Amino acid sequence: MHDPGREEAADAAGETPGQPEAPGVLDDVGRAGRAFKQLFGAQLNLLIAELGLARSAISWMLLAGLAATVAGVGLGLSLMALIGVLLAKWLDSWAWALVVLALLQGVFLYAMILLFRRCMHWLSLPATRGEWRETMRQAMRKAERSETAGADADRPASREDGT
């Protein structure tokens, strides 16, 4: 039923009977808090998922590196065996084939040692040391800038008028 007395009381209070009451400040604050919690909860869940993925990726990378090392050693041994067989056929003696193979491996090892020593010498030159030092300084400055930029983003923005 239609109650005319109720309509008059609602009109006097400034309300219309078909509209809900306007939400209060506490309702707004509550909704903002729930939205804030939902936003940062989603960010936290994303961070946790990314860290789990990174941890898993590191484990898989280590496993893949180990498998590649084992496969590389196996390939090297197979190639040495093949060279040994070919040398044995060419020289008609397994003993001479193994001696030649050992000499080839010794020469290769000596060449790699010389290369390693040369590279260490290049790294110890003054210009290289200076470049290395500058590279490290730039990396440290970049890390400090990103750290301060992250800290600045965490601080609330202040207005220029001082309020």
C-alpha cells in the first residue's frame, strides 16, 4: 500500500523513497581499504609465484649444465676413441696410436695453458684494470640509483606548498 504520511516525512528529510541512503565516509574508507588489500595481495601473490619460478629455473639450469658437461665429456671420449682407432689403422699399431694420441692431447693442453696465461696477462694490464674498475663503479652507481629511486617511490609525495 501507499502511505502518504511516509512520503511527506521522507520529503521533509530530503530523501526520496525509491533511493538508498548515500554511503558514509566510513563505507568509502572501508571499500578503499579492501581495494588496497586486494591490489597488494595480488602483487604479493605475483611476487611469490615469480620467486618460485626463478628458484625452479635455477635448479633446472644447474641440472642442464650438469647434463651438458656429462654429454660433452662423453662426446670428447668418443671422439678420442675414434681418433685412436683411425690412428691404429693408419699406423698398424695400437701402441703407436696411443702415443700419438697422448702427444696430441699434451700439445692441446699446453696450448690451452698458454692461452689462459695470456688472458690473465691481458687482465693484469693497467688499462684493463682501469676499465674493470670503472665498470664496477658504474654498476655500483646504477644499483644505488635504482635503490634510491625505489625508496623515493615508497615515500608519499609532498606538495610544493609545504602542506
